[in-house]
Amino acid sequence: MDFQNNSRFNTLLALGKTLSTVGWVIVGFAGLTLLLSLASCTSGNKFEGTIGFIIGILTAGFGYLVVANGQIISCTVKYSMNQNSSFFNCVKN
């Protein structure tokens, strides 16, 4: 009898990977915003550059939080799968 059911957590693993990917995309857009704000500052638009810099920093922070959320979900699922497999291996013996 096979106690280990690996397909039980596929949806949560997919959610964790999707959140991590979306978070990295947000961080990438934040990096582009920071570069554009730097370009605005060097061209003489100090106000637009400052606003863009603030928006870029806030967006990057939010993106890193989304990445961390996805990685926490993936870590928790893998930990749970490991605990279940260890428990069932002890019960089988």
C-alpha cells in the first residue's frame, strides 16, 4: 500500500511558484521605474524623478513581499510532504 500521495499538494505548489514569478515581474518593473526616474533626474525633471524613485522603491518592496509569500507557501508544502513521508515510512516499518 502506497501511503505517499504526491499529487495532493500540486495546486499549492503551483500557487507558490506563480506568486514567486509574479513577484519577480513586479520587482523587474520596479527596477525599470527606478532607471527611468534616474533618467528623469539627470535630464532636469527633479520632481518627476523623485516621485518615480519613491514609486519604484515602494513597488520593489511590494514585489519582494509577494516573492517571499510564494516561497513561504512552497516551503511549507515541501516541509509537510517531507513530514508525511517520514511518518509513513516509520509506520510501514
